[in-house]
Amino acid sequence: MADSKQSYVNSLESYFRQMCQTYLIPNDTCMHWWSVIEEKYSELKRHYHTLDHLKDMFDHYEKWFNNLRNPTSVAYAIFFHDIIYDPTLDTNEMKSIECFKEFASQGALSEDLQKEVIENIQATITHVPEVSGDKKDSDVLFFLDFDMAVLGKEERGKYSLHKMLNTYYNRYASQIRLEYSHLSDDTYKAKRAQVLEGFLSREHIFTTKEFQKQYEAQARKNICNEISQLRT
């Protein structure tokens, strides 16, 4: 297990370094920021928003790479979207953007690239993409779906009390609860149920047709099951 985790951490580092090389970012700057990324996503207070989450997002990124207009902006957004994460605050996304801006300044990234990365990260505040004219940018739609894909994980569990438990999704739900350990059970259950009901109230949980087809039905089933557990 440890070897497997180190393998994908090495893969994340290698990918980040390749991106730096492509944009002629000095190696010392690149390695400093990889150290920051690895340190931040390895904080002890994190249980779901970790390097594992980045790995899962990049799995989707690779699968849908050919659908992306600007894969680089999506990749940078993946690396930086949760770099600042404190469940007691509501400023994480904006602080993550500031962190990305600092990296972008040191790496002399173009203004156009910075703008796209920032727009992607901003979209995670509500997980509802902004509309530009009468068209939504497909990259931000895919980026948001990569981030939300855990909701639609297929059942891969075991029978318990004659009911199928989705162990992958239950593990995710448990990890989120640990990140909000500062809240009492009653407060957490009420707030978490409210968030989940907000997802169910949308016409679609996922923003791309591809993810709607593959994950929408399972996501609604998973969310309904979690809400039921929160209310017991």
C-alpha cells in the first residue's frame, strides 16, 4: 500500500515537473512549489482533500484529456484548487487562488493561462459554472466533474444487514466527517444533509453529458443513501 501511494505521488510530482519544464519555469521554483503542494495536501487535518484526491482527479483528466480545450489550465487548477483547505473557514478557494497567483508570478505564466486557472478554481466555490454569453466553457465543466466524480462511484461493497453498502462512497463520507470534526454530530448532520439535498435539487449533479451518463444515477443513489444515514 505504501509503495503504491509513493508511486502515484511520484507520478504527480513528475507531471508537475513536466508542466514546469514546458513553461520554462526554473527548476528551483518548480521544486519549491511541488514541496508546497505535497506538504499542503499531506496536512494531518486532511482526510479526503489529500494527494489521493488529486490522483483521482488526474485519473479522470487523463481519461477525458482529448475533450479539453486547454488541458494545462485544468491541470494547474487540479494542483492548486484545494492547496489551502481549512474546514472552519469559507475563504479556502480565494486563498488557494492567491497561492496559485504567487506561483504563476514566480513562474512568469501568461495572463491568459492564469485567468483560465483562476476561473476554474473560482467555480469550485459553488460548483455551478459561470455562463459566458450563451455558452459555458467545456474545460471548467469537465474540471468540476472531475472534482465531483466521487459522488458517483459505483457500489463496490459488501452485504450488511441485507443491504448493499458502497464502501468507497462510505469511506469518502467518513473522511468528510473527520475533516469537520470540530462540529457536533447534530450540527454536522444538519449541514451535510442540506448540502447533499442541494445537489439533489439540481436538474443535473454533473455538468457534462459524459459524466451525467456515466455517474449521475449512481450519484443520486449514493447521496440519498447518505442522507438516510444522516437522519438515523
